[in-house]
Amino acid sequence: MRKEIRIAGTGGQGIIFAAIVLAEAAGIYENKYVTQIQSYGPEARGGASKADIIISDQPIYFPQTQELDILVCLSQQSLDEYVKKLKEKGTLFIDSYYCKNFNKEKIKTYAFPFSLVAKEKLGRELFANIILLGSLARFTKIVSIESLKKAISHRVAPQFLAINEKALMLGYEIDQL
């Protein structure tokens, strides 16, 4: 098993943090081979941001993604720019709150309003990145929800752990909202 994943959006959406948590969940808690590379514009907030993760059962000899198995887009700009990198039988996750223009007929697509759910259920859009990780775990089985919980508990300050775990479970149960 080898999966190439890209999480993309704009600065301030927690793209890099989500990728680090995903990579840690797969590499540390599921004993997979993992690479994680990030890229973001010079702006702290509002600029382009992306992170690529490769998860494999075998050693990874080239750490950059070539053709994406999974693409997650939290902005229309990232969707427009990166959808062409998705494999023909790849899986696309979009934040339907921000990604409005897309023809889903030819690509397996999961469209959820991650940002809206974060705002309405948790009071801040800040948690959309954690919600998307929960949905990734559920619909792709790329990592278990338990491994994501462990990675989050390792990366988040204790006073923010409960709300991040709630966000993760909102994503895992998102079709029930």
C-alpha cells in the first residue's frame, strides 16, 4: 500500500498542522513509512498553503508526490490548482463551504462544509482541519481514528485537547450532522 495525499488551502487554515498530525498518526502509531513535505506562501495568513504526505508499507525512496491518491481542498483556489494532479481513480475531499465550483461527475468526491461545521458546532473555523482528518479516517481508512487521537494528544496543549477530539469526532461522524 502506498498513498500519496495532498492537503491544500490557504494560510491560517491549519493545513500544515493537519498534515503533521496525519503523518504522525500513520508513522508513529501505525508503524508505516511516511514522508511529509509542506509549502506555503510568504504571507502568514491568506497565502497558498499545501502539504504532501506519502504513507506506505514499504520504504519511500522519493519523498515528493507524483500523482495524488487523495486530495483535500479547503479553498477554491487550491481545488482549481491541484485537482489535475489527482489520479483518475483518486479521491477528492472538498470543503463545500469554500469550494463551490467543481464538476464531481468524474471523480470520487466527498463534499462537506468543514468550515461551517467548525463555526457552528465549535464556535471557530479554526477546527475545520481537525474535522477533515476525522472524515479522512472514516472514508479512506488511511489511518485509524485512534491513531489520530493519539497524534492530536501529542501535538495539542492539554487545555485544547477536548475540543480537538470533539472536532475529530465531528469529522468522523460528519454524514450524521
